[in-house]
Amino acid sequence: MPLDLVDLSRWQFGITTVYHYLFVPLTMGLAPMVAIMQSIWHKTGDERWYRATRFFGNIFLINFAMGVVTGIVQEFQFGLNWSEYSSFVGDVFGAPLAFEGLTAFFFESVFLGVWIFGWGRLPKWAHLASIWIVSIAVNISAFWIITANSFMQHPVGAVFNPETNRAELVSFKALLTNPTVLWAFPHAVFGAWMLAGTLVCGVAGWWMIREARKGDPDGDAATVWRSCTRFGAWVILAATVLITLTGDELAKLMFTQQPMKMASAEALCHTELDPHFSVLSISTYNDCESATQLIGLPFVLPFLAQGKLSGVELQGVLDLQQYYESLYGPGNYTPNLFVTYWSFRMMIFFIVVSVVMALVGLWVTRGKRVPTAKWLGTLCLVALPAPWLSNISGWIFTEMGRQPWIVHPNPAFQGGDHPGMEQNIHMLLDFGVSDHQPWQVLLSMVLFTVLYGIGAVLWVWLIQRQVRKGMDQPGLHEGDSKRLKDVLYGPNAETELEPLSFKSSQESGATTTTADNKEL
């Protein structure tokens, strides 16, 4: 079969974006959790929270570094593979990306360096402030990226200039207050909290059970690891409630802005009054003609669409296809039904996995209990991938459900007070790609895939290495310099507290628990 330039460009951007999104939500969620741990330590003086801060802080650093490296590629692709799109919306799309660098990434990089190298060198309040600035900055960074993406979902604040054939920004305020931004941003933030909470709960739970099985009831299992397990579990539950609330509002918005996306997510092929929510539908040929709903729930879909239990008519895929053809001419305006339908359900299913782990974790640790069942440790490890799969599925649903539009039409915004610019802004994927030879895109896609595969192996190895290293022994903090010297190097040593690093405990000279953790 001949190589298709549009499909290759979509595959390349999809691969690099999904890979990059392995690191983004963990960075967004883990930064404030580490900041909270350090704040508790400063407030209470409880050393277990200092040790937790150092342990999960190292995991955060590894993930942040990988996120920066993979994120750089995303910027270049707009100018290389999608230059026609960049030319069309560059006046609008470039503004939030520029602000992301100026107001977010600058603060992330500067104050993260302050936090890494400031241990024992800065006043406690200044060092604590640095990690809080980082945690705020990483989420501001996400705001600007989602602002840019939301213009692709629901363009506002710009007009189409027929003379230049470009979208031109006329209201930066409208861009920032896009209703899609106002709900998509908190939804992404809370999804990141769920992921970070799952990581903390899963890793701490595994260590708690491992240490408890050694027979030391008053050791780290009952103190630091149990506390971190419960902390992560409560974050999961709080994040799930907030994800549900923001997701509900976002779904209602999408039924209005992108009805084709939501109809495809339900395999709703024909316009119906009060259709059932599809629990399971199958399609032989990935089209509406062969789609059959096997299990459905009444009342759910009308509530999801308009907050009502009945009296709601929802348009089907086939009717919407005819409507779009009448507006924009002949063409296929239906997204991939299989991907849109199942990515929506995977997003929800994998949230449930994290919730189950959180509930089990809180139950088995109630009343100062410390469990020892080996199967619980296995559950902690098995559940770890779930929030990543949920977050990635959500982004695949968001992007694939918008297809074939790279900028979805917004008929409600047609230039405002700018005469002669009444045409609403929209762009199909076929018109956004650069004029490259298909083999060039294929070659770069293969190279990126290989390099990213190597990077993934490195990332997993570094995270696993840090987790297996365990926490520093008690007394290793700048508030007790004599104890620090005695534990690390003996009573006659002279040293300073080391900054966070990727060194193993043997390389740094610290005495930590590094027993054989084959299960991990």
C-alpha cells in the first residue's frame, strides 16, 4: 500500500505526544505532593515526612528530566510536520506557548535547581518556598498548553482574515476564558493528582508490606511507609471526586461544542430521545451500519448531556454526518468509532482501579494496622500503570474524537465586530500537514520511536532503582548535622548534606536498606 503523508504525520505526532504524556501528569501531581510532605515536616518536625520528601523528590526529579527532553520535540513538530497548521493559527497558537516558556518553564527550571542544591544551604522557609514555586509553575505550564489545545477544540478570540488566509488573535482574554479551558484544565490537574497519588500509595504500600514481613512492628512499616500509603490513598479519593465533577461539566460542554465526538463515544448512530448509555457495543466493520448495543443503562446519557433524566434528544453520528456535509461540503466527518468509543471507557475503567487500591489501602491500615499479606504488595505494583492508562486514554479520546478536524469549527464565533471576517475558523487535518515526502516522515517516525523506546527503558530503570534504594536512614537531615556525619561517615567525618541526586545509596556512602527486591 502507498504511504499516506497525513496518516504518517498523525502517527508520528500521536506516538511522541503519548510518550511525552507519560511524564507530564506525574510531574504535575507529584510536585505538590512532595511540597506538602516537606511542609508537614517543617510544621511538625516529624522526620518521617523529611525522609518521604527526599525519597519521592528523587522520583520527581527523574520524571521531570524525562519530561523536559521529550517535550522539546513537540515544539519542533509544529514547524516541521505541521507547518501549514502553524501558519494558519500561529498568531493564536504561538501566544500561549510563548507564555508557557516565559511564565512557567523559567520558574520551574530556576527554582527546581534551588530546591535540588539548597538542602542544608538555604533557610528552611526559602527552601520550602522553592518547591512550592515549582509545583505551582508546572501546573501553570499545563494551563498554557491546554489553552492552546482548547483553541483547536473550540476556537474563540480570533478571526479569519481572508487576505492572509490566517486566523488572527483579537482577544487574548477570550482565549484565556474559553469555556473549554475552564473545565479541561482542572480536569487534567485532578487526573494528575490521581496518578501521583497512585504512585505514592502503590510504592509506599509495597514497601510497607515488605518491611512488615520482616517482623519489626515498630519500624518503618508502621511509621513512614504506612503514613505515605494513607496519604496517597486520600489523594486518590479526593482527586476522583474532583475528576468526576469536572468531567461531568466537560462532557456537557462537548455535547454542545462537538456533538459528533460524544455521539461516536456512545456509538449512537441515529438521533434518539433519551438514548441509553452504552456499557457495551460492538461493531463488525468499525462503522455505524454494523454497530449494535448489547448492554445499555437508562437515564445516564441524558444526565451526562444536559443534567436531565429524560426528555433529551441527542443527535446520532449519521445525522450529524449529513449536517456537516451540508455546511462544509462532501467528506467524512466521523472520527474512528472504535478508538473514540473504547478510549472513553478505558479512561473511566482505569480510574476505578486506582480507587479500588485506595479503598483497600485505607481499609487494611485502619486503626494503626500494618498488613503483611503478600498479595497486597502485588496489588500495589499491579495497580501502578492504571492511572497512566487512564490519563493517556483521556487524551486519545479528546484528540481522536475531534477528527477529522485539526481545528474544530465554532459556528457561534464568526468574527464579532470585525466586518468582512464572518467566516468561522476551522481546518481539516489534510490541510495542516507540511509538504514532505512520505518516506521522510516515516524515517523520522522510526527514529523517534527507537530513541523514545530506549528512553522509556532508561526511565523505568531509574525509577525502579530509586524505589529499590528505599528511604534514607533516620537522622539524615540538615537539622542534626552531628547525627548526619555519624551515620554517613563516622564520628570524625566532616561533610555537608548532599543535594538530591540519582546516586545509589552505595555510591553516596549512605547506609540504606537495599535488600534484594526481586518482586519489584
